[in-house]
Amino acid sequence: MSKNPVEINPASTFADAMSAQPTLGAAVGQFKMKLSANGVQIGWLGQNGNGWAVLATDPKDALTLEQYPYDGKMYYRIKDSSKYMSVGTTPANKAYVGFYAWISSSSFTRRGSHLVSDLNGQAFSLYSKDNGYIYAWDAYTVLDVDFQQV
């Protein structure tokens, strides 16, 4: 197969390529992420209407997630969706955790009780309960993450 792009015609539309998902292995469990700060439970991982990860104080608003190992790394997907967890990289959304199509997803690593983005090397954190957004940014209050099987 030629490695020269001009010699290869795309077999699908650009939109199809952007939404394509790799062939992933089976999901590893289903769970909700319980979030704690300084040893005190503060809530659950939730999502707002714009797709950003937020602190959910009511357990019924907690997301059910699935782990997807791929290429030696761990990805997280909202159960029964095509939305994968990732970290924003643009100046407007730097370090915000959100849910994107596979093409924009990033992997995460568990380090003790922390969940660390492989994209920026920063742990799940919360700036304030009033703000409510979940970040991957060590300068804020780093959160302990406990996977609660459902």
C-alpha cells in the first residue's frame, strides 16, 4: 500500500472518518465515579447539557461509564453512547473534562485514588462546588475517584 496520500482516495466521507470508532475490546464493567475531596465525598461524575463533566450531587445524576482498553491505554465511555471522556486543549477549554467522539478522546490512568489524564498528566480536580466543572488540573482541589460498580 502506498504511503503517499495523493495516491489514496478516501473510501468514506470526512464526517464518517471523524465519527469512526476503532474496534475496541469488550467493555470492562459498568460503574459510576464517586468523587471525594480531602476524604469527604462531595458527589459523582455527571455531565451538563453541553457535554462537559460536572459535579453531580444527586446520585441519580451520576453517569454510568464503561472502561475500554485500547492500544495499552484505558478509555472511558458513557454507557450506551459514542461519547468518550477527554480533556480540552484549546485556550477556551483548557483542562476541562468533557465527552467527545472517539476521534477526540484521550486515555486516563489510575494512580492510587486519583484519575490522571494521559493527555496533560494532570489529575481530576474541582475548582469549586459553585463552578461545578471537573478539570484535569493539579492546581485545583485534586479529587479522589472511586469506581462504584452498578
